[in-house]
Amino acid sequence: MAKTANLNIRIDPDTKAEAEQLFSSFGITVTDAVNIFLRQSLMIGGLPFEMKQPRFNRETGAAMREARDLATGAVAAKGYSSAKELFAELDAEC
């Protein structure tokens, strides 16, 4: 009989559910995935992926700041009374 050790981790429920769904599409459990991760880490002597900060080009960074400002209410979102009004403004920008 193989001996096993328990590993208890804390993770938010949404991440757990998404991971379970992803790994089940491969026919494995989260436990299987963690074991694969740990074995791969041991085989290569470190994390089995590169860790680095994401870098965005200037335009993407500006769009992300704008989205954050809109989401937090720091900048008021522009509204339109109709789709026709929206499309007219978009056409005028071109």
C-alpha cells in the first residue's frame, strides 16, 4: 500500500471551481494536477514555468488605466440615448 501525505491549501472558491472544471476536461483531478506540478518542479529544480511581470505596450496600459478609472467611478462613463447616437459619434471619429 502506497503511503500518502496530506497537503492542505487555501484558495478562493471561484478559482477552485474553475481549476476543477479545467482539469476535469483533461480527465484529471486537482490533486492529480498538484502532483504533476510538484513532480515537474522537482524534475527541473524549480517552478515549471517562467515567472515575470506582465508588460504591456503604452496603448494597452492606457486602456487598462481608463477601464480601472471607469470601474471605480474616478471618471464618469459617457452615456448615449440611443444606439444611433453612439454610432454617429463613432463614425465621426473616423
